[in-house]
Amino acid sequence: KTRIQHLQNSRSEYKAVVSTQSTGTDKLNNPLLYAPEHFPSKVGGHPAWLNPSNLPPVAHCGQCGDPLIFFSQIYAGLDRESNGFHRMLYVFCCRRGSCYVDGKQPIKVFRSQLPAENQYYRCQPVPEGDADENSIGENKSFALSHNGFCDICKVCGSKAPFKCIKCQSAHYCSKQHQKYDWKQHKNYCSDEYTKVPNKPEYLDKSALLFAELDFIIEREPEQENSAHLNEELLKKAAEQATGYAMTEEDAESLSKEYGKDTDPTFTKFKERISRDPSQVLRYSRHDGPLWPSSKLQCDTPPPCKVCGAARSFEVQFLPSILYILGVKKEELDWATLVIFTCSKDCEVDDYVEEFGWVQQFS
């Protein structure tokens, strides 16, 4: 289980699968382990902010105007004691598939870095055994609408400039999320709200969010395991989708998307993925992405906004992750989501925006 690792020390390529094991006593997917002090690499739920004091501004979709929803975060620290020892990437996206038309990219990526010695964490993560449910009420990281340092949206976990006028204690990133939460919040909104014990928000996720799952990061095998990608992919995806219904229609659609052998780019993609058909994420710093299609690629991402250096490939998400998350094809669908970051790994204060690119199937 990779929780803190200097992935950039090697030119090796990494792949990740997701854990779909149950919560509770099982250490995998224990919600307490998604707290910032465990430096989680995960998909869905609330973001575990590396720097909890100065959160990035709320990102909105340029098409529908809704706040972007947290999709994933990847911990990839640098091999240096200075700024960057702790390093986290955050990915936000719009859940409306209709907003991705005509080359639109309703995606935001943020990079956060801290030195080894900082005011928030030790140099190594808190042992997993310290994630004790009995102490959750005393853990400010799980407080309702607050992370111990600043206000966070009780719906999505992002920066919260708005709050309930009546109780002054429930905070929100936007008017949209405040309106969405009112049906539940009105049941206990009062002047006495501040006297209610802190509720572990990590254990009560909004339906607006993606399902929260752990990444298990491993080195990619050097050889292809099977030439029969379609059968293996569907089998592995079905096994991992425990608790997430994969309909016959979903399986048939997945098979069709992975059966387009007329494109040599896709053939290369298929052969490489066959090394482990269950993978949902690929990490290879300063290398190139593995494009599923020769169309709609991003050849030259914009330069870093901080130092002006060129951005290079770092991580990509495969379409299989959407099936495992139970996302319907008509809701959201893409061939791959690719993240490009500053090639110089420049030092940053708080958070800096990086670049994400969604490649559509057509």
C-alpha cells in the first residue's frame, strides 16, 4: 500500500488499481485514513488538503457555472528536504458530460508543496493504526465545515466563502451547494447549532461527490500478461466493481470502446494496458502519456504559471475508473484524463494551477 513515496526517484512507470474492499475494521478504505496527515492518494470524496490554511479558489465550470467536483488526488513527493518534500496534485472536474463538447475542458488541476519541516505534519505519515474511530470527535480534520485552519464547504470540502446566515456555522463554497444542502441542513439549523458535537464529514458524503476509494500504486509489469485485453479488462473491472453495479449495457459499451483496432495508437494503448488490465491510473514523470486515440491529443500544454517552464506529463486516468465509480456513460465519459505539471517542479506557496486535458473518444 503506497501512502508516502518519492515516485519521481525512478524512470519506472507506475500503475494503480483501486481498492473496493469494505470499510469498518478493514484498513483499506477506512475513511479515517483519508485525513490529510495520512497523505492519501485516492479518488472521490472530499479533498484532503495538504496545506489546510490557504486553500485554492473555488473552481467553476465555464459552461454550466456549477462548482467543479473533486475527482482525485495523487501524492508524489520530491526527493528533497525543501519545498516539495510533500507534494500533492488535486484534480477537479464537472460531472456534466454535456460540458465537454467542442473541445471544452471543464477541468482544474492544483499542485501543493511543503518542505519536510512544516507546521502541519511530521516527515513521515501518521501510522495507520493511529486512525482510531474513538478519537474522531477530537480530530479537527473531520469537523463539520471546518478543517481546523479555515472554513470548508460541508458539501464538497472546498474553500468556503459563504455561510448560513441563521446559524453562522455551516459553510459553503457556493450558493449552489448551499441551496443543495438546505433540505438536510434546515433540520438542525438554529442558534444552538454550534453546540452540536463536530460531525465527521468524511463519513457522510454528499451524493454530488464521486465514490471515495483508495489507490494501490505499484510498478507496472515489464511484459504484457495477455493478448486478450477485452476479456481480461471486463473480468477485472467486474471483479473490482463490487458494490458498484456494472450493467450488461456498461460492459458491452466498454468492450466496444476497447475494440477499435483500426487506430494504431489504440493498438499500442491496448497492448500496454494488457500488462495489467485492472489498472485505472498511470504515473510516469517526464515521460509521455499513453493516448488511447490519435485524435484530440494535447501536444503542447501551456507553460507553468509560476516560473514559465514547460509542463510535462505526470499522470493519467483511464476510462475504466469511471465504470468502477459507477458513473454512467451518458453522465460522463472520456478516453483518458491527462495531467501535465511544471517540468522544473518549481517551489510554490500554497497552491498553483497546473494543466489537465480530457481526450474524448471522438
